[in-house]
Amino acid sequence: MKILHISSAKTFGGGERHFVDLARGLTEKGHEVFAALRPTNEWQERLDFLPSENILHVSIRNSFGMFSAKRIANFIRKNQIEIVHAHVGRDYIPASVACRIAKTAKFVLTRHVLFPMKPFHRFAIQNIDRAIAVSAAVQTNLEKVFPKEKIVLIANGIETKISERETLSEEFRFLHNISFDSKIIGIVGELKVLKGQRDFVLAAQIIAAKFPEAFFLIVGKDNSSNQKFRQELKRLVKIFRLEERFLFLDWIEDTAPMFAALDIFVSASHTESFGLAILEAMASKCAIVSTDTEGAKELLKSDETALIVPMKNPLELANAIEKLLSDEKKHLFLAKNAQTFARKQFSLSAMIEKTENLYKEILKK
């Protein structure tokens, strides 16, 4: 099959990781994969397995980018694309129009976020062949826009191969000069209010007073122009006099050593459609404390895989983390169960295979 994936995202996050993993997996299965990206994107090097001629640079500035749609349509015709797969909300309509102009390609979209789609999408994207939801909560939102028979749930997946956790942990601690006696508590994700890093820092102040061995890690970039939120977080850490017990890192290319080093992974998000970072923490055998977002509740099916707390409540967040720091047996029990569940339900190979089979089903019609 010849498949064109479209994303106008500038920075690299969970949705873009899904994009790259899917593109690589389909390529390894022998399909010819193409990508349409914005010219100013910051993550194209992650698609270095694609030939340069398979990448189209196109500026999709909003949902009504008709000029972009024409360029994509020409690219579809030129390369005899069979499937067009859009991944970002503003790309849906231009991709739909491109398919209508080209008249040869089937149109698929993936919805990666919980934010509701606009009512006009019901009429503007009538040529949709399938809408993929990454979680049940997202699926419910899509059913308000598209017919149920055109919606399919394909959960995100990650590589779940067993790695040398202890060795990777030692490498990470040595690299960042973190004591081997420290209990590392970490949060991963783009730095913004909705991801809950402020709640994490407030919880850390409470935890630090009771557990001198606790060390805190914040991984993620502030993609805003002024880096205001990152500055606020660092200011809070300074006010609490915790500079020596905090480490801020930007996006890490290879996250395996970091997850291996974590004793407790925290998701403090106020909204989460799926939560790839949670899933990676599960697969890496981290004990997990998470807020009760829709995505987290879907991944962490029971209290046997994590401790779940209310959103926007630093005190409850701190109490849950303290429970795991105090109870080694509970800590190990949750970590082991989470890893087992992730490997069974959310493998990367299963996600790629389900998507491939969906394409084949569409092309038969």
C-alpha cells in the first residue's frame, strides 16, 4: 500500500510519537509511506527512515487551507497514494478536500485528543472512510460527529521488550549525578498548566518535608514563546528551597533510562485522552500515581495497577506518593501488575497491525 500521513504539528509530543511509530512500523511491513509536514516542524529527523522524496512540506495554517489541499492532492496523484491519514485537527478538512480533488485515495483520520470536534466537521468531512479513536472516551466524542460504523477504536501502543532496568537506572543516575539512595519521583510531558506540573511541585513540597531521600524530576519542554510556565515552576522550586532536589530536563530522545530510574511515575494531568507517558511508565515497571483523567482510567483499569487521585489536588497527590514511598510491598505490587497489563494490552505491534488491517478493509470497498 501507498500511505500518506499528514501532521502540521510543529513540536514533538505524544501524537507525533504515534505518527513516527506507525510510519516506521508500516514501512517495516513493506508499505510505501509518505509524510506531509509543516516546513517549520522540529521533529522531521525522527522520520529519517523515509526517503526525502517521500516527504512533502506544506503549510496548513487552519482548517480551511484550500491552497494546501491542492498541493496535497497533486502529491497524492503524483505518487498514486491509496490511503491519506490525518493526525491533527486542523489537517482534517484540507486532507478531506485533497482526497476529493485527487479522487483516488481513501481518507482516514486519528483523533488523539479529548477536545470535542466542531459540529461543522459532520458536514465538511462527509467523505471520511474511518475515524480512529485512541481511547473509549475519544470514541464517544467522535460518535457525536460521525456515524458509528465509521468509527474504530485502536489504542496507542508502545514497544514492550524487556530491558535491563537496573543497568539503565544506574546509567541515568550517574549521568545526572543523582544519588543511588534517592527515590526518584518524576513527571513527563509538555510543560503547560493542563499537564499538572504545578500541582506536582506543590505536592513535592509536602513530600520533601517527610522523605529526605525523595528526589524530583520534571521532563518536558515549554513550547510557549516566553517560557513563562517553566519559569514559574522553577520559581516555585526556589521558593520551597528544593533546588538541590529537583532536576528539569527537556524532551529526552531515549526515555528508557529515565523510566528505568524512576521509583514513582506521576501523571498530574487535568485532561488526558490516552497518556503515552503513562503507558511507557507501565511497561517500564514504574509504580504509578495518576489523576483520574479519562485516559488514565482507561489505561489503569483497576486499583491493582496504580493509585488514582482527584485532579487539581496537590494534597491528595502527595498523600498517594507518600503511601508508595512508605510501603515497598505495595510499590512493587502495583509496578509489576502495571507492567504485565501494558505488555498484554498495549503492544506497538498490535497497534500497527490493527491499523494496517483497517487500511486493507477500506481498500476492499
